[in-house]
Amino acid sequence: MDEVDVLIVGAGPVGMLTALTLARGGASVRVLEKEPHIINSPRAAVYFPSTLIILEELGLLNELLEIGFTNRMFGTHIPEFGYHSVVETKPVEGIPFDYQLHAGQHDVARVAMEHARKLGVEVLFDHEVTALAENKDGTVTAGGKDFRAKWLIGCDGARSTVRKLAGIEFEGHTWPERFVATNVKFPFEEIGYEQANFVCDPVNMAVIAQLDREGLWRCTYMEDASLPLENYEDRIHERYEWFMQGRKDYEIVSSSPYMLHQRAGETLRKGRVLLAGDAAHATNPCGGLGLTSGVWTGVVLADVLGAVLSGEEDEEILDRFSDERRRIFWEVVSPAATENKRMLQESDPAARQQDLAHIRALDENPESGALLMLFAYKVIGDVLREGSRWADADPSDRVAINIKGRQGQIH
């Protein structure tokens, strides 16, 4: 195999968006994916206004708008108190979009792959990485075949093989609950749901969102991880009884159980191995912060690595990238997602009353703050920007405030 600048492991949305960004900057890129094709499994499918900046810049947004749909409304349901709040997405300074895009990760990955291939990116399916070595000449060898590259990026999920082979610890904790993500055809709108929803309940917490224009929805709920995994599907109908208010006119399309993490790599750069997406940091899905921060980590890394490959920056900038993205995960993403999870499943009666009062206050005065998922619009994105703790740095510093003109976007 000929040597490329960058070898990426994982052909999900983060891997393909990172590959496309690198290729647009002139880097030669090869992507390895262990599956036979891009997988369509129940995963996060909502792209916030901050992430739409990336999709537009890469020339993907219009095409994805034809595939998915836009949404400006978010519902919070607290059945115990008979409360239903609807919040409309508000414009955020520095972001030209006032809506979110609902589109399957497989669609985003596929469209990004098609664009990347036109720029010479090679995508190889049925290629599982089983080993890697950093050689004296500064190249990386990975897998049963020799794939040589100057740099290797692991975009292969929370169970990342690349991260494990590189010996990078995944710091943090795993929650005791199990989440079950289901794709189902059912008219949730007929029973009062918006196109994106939180359901706050100590037993039946859920995140429910419409996925396409043909009536496919995502219903993700929590169950005790001590319950047997092998028959989780048998319990879906029992849980649907509550969410769908006794209606039986639904069709389960697919489902997937998974554990929840609040973890990040001890570093996102070790030698010539780099991490992005869930391989770099994994959070519980309450609020959509995992997909948002994962995509941005990949694209920021592509910008920074592109500067290293072109000789604009020294390799040291990759260590600063690692430090800053880890900081944002532990100081912003993880606390926000953890608080969302707490509120969704809060069991203490007094705390539930306090949460209700807080939501009512925001509902009555939306300008006083951002409710739940709207928090993500303001805090996740290109954190190496004007307004971060680097704001007083030299404007020529790429990591500080000026990665390809993205300064000043989101605070």
C-alpha cells in the first residue's frame, strides 16, 4: 500500500467528516472500516445549529436538508405533574441557523463519503484494525495488511480499538443503567409529542425524536443494567405501553442496547496516534452533546493536523488541541449531559418539584436562559475560538482563536 498523510479508522459521521475536511485541505487520506458497509443502527440523529456550520462549510448541508428535515420545537414532558413545555429554538449570536437538522448518522456518513471520494479519499470496508506500530521513520502500520501513514486518527467509537492498541486510558466512569435505543414507526405527534422531546420520569425517562418524514421515530429509554441483556427486546413492548399511552399501532424497525459513559482519553494524542469522536470522549446521550462535541473534535483536529502537514504549525499544537478538547469535555459537555440525565430520571420528590419550578420559570421567560437541549447550541462547537480562555492570545495562533476563520462563533 502507498503511504498516505492520514489513516482514519472508522467510517461513521465523525470519521468521514474528518476525512473530508482533511482532503479539502490537500491531505491524502485513507479510511478503514471493519463493517461491510455504513451501518444504519439507532444512534444520535439530531444536528444542532452549531454543527450545521460544519455541514455548510463542507458543502453537505443542502443535500442533507433534502434527505432529513428541520425542526425548531423542543418538548419537555413531566407526566407526574401533567406538565408539557414547548420551547422554540432561538437564534444564537454568531450562528446563522435557527433550526436543528434531523438526519440519520448513516445518511450523513454516506453523503460525506461520496464527497470525500471525489477528492481522492479511499474508503475500505471489511478492514478491521488488529495491530498498530509507530515506526522509526514516523509512519504508522495498522491491521493485518500494512497501511502506512504519517498520522493515524481513531474515530472508531467508545470501544475504540485504536485507543486500546495505543495504550490510552479511557478515564471516567460508566453509569449503572442501560439505555435502549429503538427506531419505531408510530405517530407520536398524535399523542402530544413534538419532533424532539425529553420525558422526565424516575421510571420511564426517555428521549423521543422524529427521524424522517415517513413516520420513523427514535424512542430511547433507560432500564436497570442488571436485567438480562439477551431478552431486552421482550421488554420493549412493556415499556411502549407507557410511552404510547396503551396504543398498539406501532412497528419496531430496529433496537440496540448500550451502556452509558462519562469518559475521555487521558490524552487525545500519543505519538502519531490521534483520537476524535466517541473514541476521544463519550458522554450519555441526554441532550445530544456527544454527537455535537464529537463532530467538532474531529473537524478541529482536521484543521490543526492540516496545518502540521502543510508546515504552518509544529506538532506541539496537537498537544494543545488534546488539552483544550479534554478541557471542554470535562468542564462543559460532561457536566451538562450529567445534569440532563439527573433531571430526566430524578427520583427525589422535592428535587422533582424544584426542577419543575425551574422549567416553568424558563418557559415563562425564555430569554433568562437556555432550556435543556438548547444549552448545547451555546456551548459546543469550535472551542478553540475567540471568547474562550484563549481570547487574549496572539490572533495568529491557530489553536487560540483562528482555526480557518471560525473565531467568535459560540460561547
